[in-house]
Amino acid sequence: MTTDPPVRPGPLFSPVPRGAVLDGLDRSTLSRTTTDARFSLARIERLIATSISIIGLVFGAQTLSIALGAGVGVPGVLGTVYMVVLLGVLAVVILLWFNPRWQKIANTVFAIVYLVGIAFWPIASGGTEAAAPDEPWTWYLCAIACASASQAFKPVIAVIYIVITPAVYGVTGVIDSSGHLIRGDIALQNALYGSMIGLVIFALLMTFRFAARQVDTARTAAFARYDDAIRQHAREVERIEVDALVHDTVLASLQAADRARRPEEAALAVSMASDAIKRLATMDDPMTDAAETASLESLVSGLERYGAALDVPFNITLDAASDLEISYPVAQNLYLAATQAMANSAQHAGGADAARQVNRSVTVTIQGDEGVDIEISDDGVGFDRLSIEPNRLGLRVSIIERVVAVGGTVELDSAPGQGTRISIRWTAADARAKEGARS
């Protein structure tokens, strides 16, 4: 079941309140402050823990089968204890696959128990397997012990362990009951082979961890850059709103009052001052919800009320009936840009000739299924577009930047003696395309 977005009632007179953009930004980026800086590394550690458990299960089952088939290789109760301790600790390692932190503790215990176990193998077995052609069953746990050390120990300690443990196994596996080393070549072969396997496992773990740390570092830096970029954009939007509000209210009212030479000009100045007071009074209103919408008809009604408040005739029409709803913040910016263009026409289109009759019109046209075009035109004195000073806020900030901020475009056509036409166009497709280009 879906619900329609809330529709903003009433006229679109209130400007975007100061501070709202940054306040919303703080709420939308709050999750970034709780982002785990070790996100990728944590996933790699879970993968390592799971891999050790799987390998431990496979080799542990193989070891148990060989040990039982060979009669354990250690006589009596001692043999049973020997096997139960080694394989019991390994079982704990396997069962803790889901928690790398707990498994690290179990791996530490297993690595130590294994090293102690193979160091005392000649005593436990009495050297009975020294001359046997097959390896003692403890050999199959050597790779797991090296993997456990790689996961649990610091790198330097892990490397030392990986070098020493296979060497200890190689020597103790070929000592007979008299304490003589009877198969030195086999001892060397086992020591080198075991160390090689262990170092390969260690290198893989270190490579995965290093790559994960690099990803986490890059991810954290990207979040920081994104956050800075968003905040800079928010400050720029905030600046546009403040500059536009100052121009639309305070400066425009003062300029109108200063230029008033006729009763109708004085009335216009009073009307603009009244609107300025209303806007300034609503600056601390709550931020507009982006999910709210405004109908095109309410936008036209707002323009009609604004035109009536200017005491200057405007022919305002909606080119075609429509039930189009657009985002309220978008409608708000389009409304404020259009009313600024209307105010400019009311102030400047007549020029210095008090008797000049100026025809002014505002036409709102539907663009496709979800777009709108607002054209403000007059047949007044016009102006040279190239002569506009860059620091003038009325056109650049109050109109153009407001529309561009929501993904729209502004076209200006004017020349001395030829009147002025300002076209404000916004479509949802263009806005999404521009938003995608910025991201």
C-alpha cells in the first residue's frame, strides 16, 4: 500500500530558512560518524576465521582417522590425553568460526599446545616411530598451527613461529628411543616444507589484511572528502538563499523607496517593504520536508497574489490545466525566482518615463509529464545584458542561482527598447541528470 506525499497548503511566500540546509545535512550525515573505519578489515578477519575453521575441520578429521588407524602412536592413557588435548583445542578453533576475536584466543592456545606437543613427541612416543616410513599423525596439524599463528600473533612472532615449529617437528619426528637423529634428510625436508607452507599462508593473510586496510583508508578518506564537498555545497546553497533574501527584501525595498517619485511608486515600495517584513519574520521556520509537494495551480495562485501585491498589472495565465505536483522546495525556488523577475519588471520596465504603459505577463506552461516553464515578459525599456555588473544580486543570485540550485535553467532575452523575457524552466529529468553529473 502506498500513500501520496503530503501537499503543502497555502501560498508559496516563505523563503528557505537560514540554517535549514546545514541542519538537514547534519542529520543526513549522522550515520557517517558511526561508520566503522575497519569495515573491510573486519570482513577479511571473518573470512580468515571461517577459512581456518574449514581447513581445521578437514585436516582435523584426517588427523583423527590416521591417529586412530595407527594406534595413536603414543601408548596408554598418555596417548589418549595427547590426542584429546590437541584435537579438542582444534575443535574449539573450528567452533569459533563466527567470531574472529574469540577464535584468535583459541588459535593462540592451539599454536602453543601444538608446539609443546611436538617438542615432547619423542618422550611421549618413546621414539618408536622414528624409523617408520610414514609421518607421525601430528604432521597433518602443522599447517593448521602455522595458520593459527598467522591469524593470532603479531607478524614478527608469527614468522618466528612458522620457522621454528616445522623445524622442531622435523627434528623430533626422527629421534629414536636413544635420542639419536636417524633421518637427518627427512628432518630437513619436513622442516623446509612445513616452513614453506606456513610462510605461504602467512603471506596470503598479510596480503588480504593489507589490502583491506588500504580499502578502509581510502573509504574513510572518500567519506571525508564527500562530507567536505557536501558541506561546501550546503554552505553555497545557504549563501545563495541569504544573498537572495537580502536582495529581495531589504535592498529591493530600500531601492524602491529611494526611487519613488510618484504615488504608484510609493505604493510599490510600501508593498515590497511589507513583503520583506513577512519574509524576515519566517526565517526561523522549520525546514521544508523534501517529500512535500506543491501543485502547479498553487504556484500560479501564489504568483497572482504577488502580482496583486505589487500594484502593477500582470497578466498571469496557466497555459493548460494540470494536476502536476512538484517537490515543494523546487516549487519554492521557482516561485521566488519568478517573483524576483516580476519585481524587476515592476521596478525597471517603465524606465524614467512615468507615463509609459508597459504590458507585463507571466505564462506558466507544462513541460512534458513532470516539468514546468515560467515565462515573465514585458514590452518595457529592456536593457543590455552585457552591461550588467557581475556583483548585481537581483538576476545572478535571486533568479539564476536559485533555479540552478534545484536543477533548472534560466534563459534571458532583452535588448534596449525591445522589452525583456525571462524563461525559468525545470523538468524532473533534467534535475536528475544534473544531480547524477554532480555525484
